[in-house]
Amino acid sequence: MKVGLISDTHGVFSPQFRAFLEPVDEIWHAGDWGGDAAFAKQITDFKPVVGVYGNCDGYDIRGLFPEYQAFERDGLKVLMTHIGGYPGRYDFVAKGLICDVHPDLFVCGHSHILKVQWDDYFKMMTMNPGAAGLQGWQVMRTALRFEIKEGKVENLEVFNLPREQKI
């Protein structure tokens, strides 16, 4: 299974991101969609989506997506929420979810900083795809693409788009 991971689109789903995500089977969106239900439909019409809402999302998006998702894909147990943190510095709520779910992969957004890191304490991979949108201070807009095979993440790829390239 091929997965595309994005976050913090803030109402922007550029053609370059669409092209990068074209070969995936499913898109995971870690919150701060921006826009409204019509914007989310652009992405959900493109590919099947598993998503959560973010702190900047309004009631339209919160009505479509939950605060967190715990699910499994090809033997990989996944926990996704928008505000999460990273190993050694998890958000209080996220840490509670991690302790309850015991995921193999923890996915979050919010920081606009792309980070993939192993957590020795919780024995899980953590992923934050950074920000795909234009809102925020990031210099590069980013996304991740990877495969899941028998409970393992393989062939991880990073997509970078300079922020000044808006379309």
C-alpha cells in the first residue's frame, strides 16, 4: 500500500502536490485543512483520505474528520492527531493517546516542520509531514510518500516545494 502524508494545507492543494500524490492509494491528512468542506472534497475526490481536524479548522471540517484517528494498514498500527509533538516532547493529550493506543507509527502536523524520527521509549516511528500550504513561516512546503509492507514503513520519499512557488 502506498500512502501520501500531508498536513497544514490551509486551503491550498497545489498541482505539484497533486502530482506527487498521484501514485498513492490513500492520503493521510494530519489537520489544519483550511477552507471548508468544498476544499476538503477536492482532496477526498482525488484519493481516499484518512484525516483529522486541526486547531485552525472550522466546524465544516470538524464535522467531517475527528480530532484523532487510530487505525491499521497492512499490519501497521497508526495513531494520527494534529497537535502531537515529537519524542521527548509530546503534547499532553497526544501522550495519553500514545499510551492508550501503542501505535507503531504516530502521525501529527501543526508545527509546519517536517520531521521523521524513531522514538526509543515508545518503540514507534513518528512522522510530521510539515506544511503543504502557504500559511505560516516555513520556507519549504513539504509532504511525505511511503509504502507499508507487512507492518513496516518502506521507501519513504520527501517532497519539497519552495514557498514562493504558489501554483
